[in-house]
Amino acid sequence: MATKGTSKNQNYSTVFGKIVLSKFDTMPEWARVCAFFIALIVLVYMTLHSLNAKYFVTGTVLEPSPVNPDSNQAARGYDVRWAENYAGTNSKGHYVFVLSPFEYFSLLKAGKHSLQVWKPGDKQGVADLQTCAKTIEFHRQESMFEDYYLDAGCPNSIRRPATNEASFLSGLVETVHAAAIPIATTNYRLLVTTLRFGSQWPRSDSAEMHLFQYNQDIQLLTLAGTTYGGITTLPGGSFAFADGVYLPSVSLAGGRVRLSNKSGLFTFTQEWFNLPNNPQIGSRIVLNGDMGSELTVIPLGPSIATVYRKDGDSAYYAQLAQDLLHAGVLPMSSASPMGAEQITNTLFIGSAVPPSTVKSVVSAVAKNGVQLKRIAYPYQFTSTSDTSRIQLGWSRQCVNAPVIKRESIERLSGTDDQRITDFLRQYSDCLAHR
């Protein structure tokens, strides 16, 4: 017959048995009962807590890039639906499902699931429009869906309308973006338009771009905020920058651009792009990085051309912006302080704008059908100290003046740079050619 001391002779061969069970057996009966109920309460609490927990499942939606049809970019502002769950894509194309334990476990059972992507109605009373519905892989370990492409595999695929490259890359913008720079003079601007990441790049939500010239770190762009359009470093993916993003430059005599990303404590990725010596102002240049990425830039001069918006003028803004870029100036737009109903008739050009640029800008403006009555050069602005500024707007004194003849514009294009100031003196005041 067993005795109370029998438990002391049991052989506990495991560490758990030696440390826990041996102590449990030597406890008084009331203590073992209390320990049992405490363990039961902890187990019930953990079970209830797990049933109330939320599980996060992520993914990314990509769509064809309007700049490079062979590449993709983040799809922003879409709704993603799985079963009865909904999530929206942010500026980087990411979406997050918040699931209950039962929903998450049902997701784990299968490796593939059907997801629908919808474009929300942009106006009240406009129904949502289904864009795509297809089955994609679910990665259990990462708790994320594979990338969802809005491509030809979508039976209801809706692509962006065909976009004129000129209007997309170089529209008239209301602001330009560049951080404070540690140099006194900015002689040129490198307008950054598109970036296609090489396949070796890690996936991340941020990156930095530095311009190095004369062994100086000239400029930094932190490509994580909406100021630059938002960015996701996606291997093989393309990214179109917000209009007006540029790197201030001190020279056209070469230099290097570094694209970098720190995705972890000890993980740092960088890629270098070499700038050509003396590139043509206003031309699109594709820079090839040492990791297979492509960066498209447009070298520009220091001038910013501000076009004051007028009623009825918007039809030619896209092409005008492209032509101004070819002329080497950065196009911007602004509300007209004189009123949008006034008709554009005057081109104001600062004294620091070189004659070659003056000829190109006048030609670009006239080419787009603007009826110029006055070309004020060299003009002394009272609203800004920037002598390289250019403005296209309205002048009260020119309302009843005749339009400058096309023949005169053509003669201007063939005039020597040294004689430009003398040639334009007759058009600096509308009274001179009434």
C-alpha cells in the first residue's frame, strides 16, 4: 500500500521535473489546489486575450507607370477587398487588413486567396468601380500578400488614361522643392523626373538622394515625404517624382548622384550615378546607376519662369511647360494678381537672364499662340530681388497696343546675342510699337 512518502522516491529525469514537479509534489494539498486554480486562470485569460487579439496582414498594389509602360509604380487611393474585409492603399501603395483570430486562421488554411481592387467613386453618388479581381499568393511567415499588379491579368483592368509625356513630366507647377543648401550660389538645377530601381534594391519606404560636386555634398533630398510624391524602393519598380523636384547645382562640369537607403541597423544600400560633363541645357538625360537603376534628370539654368494663370489659357499650358524646359528654365504657375479675366500680353525678363535663353523663351511663348505685345528686357522687378526671374502676365498699358508681329519674333531668333538688348528695346514699352 502506498504511503505519503512514496512521491519523494519518484525519479524526475527532466529539468522541468526536477525543478517544478518535485517541488509541486512536496507541497501541502491546499497549496497544490491553489496553484492549479492560478494556472487555470492564466490559461483562460490567455485564451480569451488571443480571441480578442487583432492580426495585421499587409500587401502592396502596383499599377503601370504612365512614364514607362514597362515598369510599375505604387497604386494610390484604391480599395482592396478580401472576403468581408476592406483596406485602402496609401501613397506608397501599401494596404493593411486588421483581422480577428478566426479570420486570420481561415487565411492561413490556404496559400492563395482572391482579392479585389476597387477605385472609389470620386464624387457623391458615383459608385465604386471594380478595377481588378484575381487570385494571389499569401506568405504565411511574413503575414503578407504578394504584390498585386493591375496589369493585363486583370479581367476588368482599368489603366490610367494615356498621358502626354510633356504634360506629365513638365506641367506648370505651383511650387518647387529643394531643401536649404550650404552654398551661396546655385547656378543650375537638375530637375529630377523619374527613377527606376534595379532588381538588387531592398524593399523600403524611404531613401535619400545626394548630389556631389567638387567633393562637396551639395544637396540632400529625403525621398520619404509627400513633398516629393512619396516613394517606395521597390525592386524593378518605377517612381515618378512630384513636379518641380530638383537638385541645386553649382556647375555642369560633371558630378555624382548617390541614392542610398538604410533599412536596418547594419544594412545600408547605396548606388552611384555619374553626371556627364557639359550636358545640353533642357535635354532629358537618363543616368545609369552601378546597381542597374535608371535616374532621369533635366539640367536647367537658374531661371524660373512664372506663368500667371488666365481664363482660357490652360489648353496650352502643358506644351508651354515642355517648351520652357527645352529652353532651360523651370516652369511654374501662379494665380494672377491682376485677375484671371485679363489676357496675357507681356513677357518680363530679368537682367541676369542670358540672351540665348531670352531668345529661346520668347520663341517658346510665341510658338504656343500667346499674343505678346511687350517684351520687357532687361526688367527690374520690384517684387523680387531675383534678377534671373521670368514672368508671363498682363500689362495694363498694353491693352490697346498691337501684337508684336511674327516676323519680328523670327528676326529675334536670328539676332546675335550681343545685339539682343538693343533689338528688344523697341518692345520694352507698348507705346513704342503702337
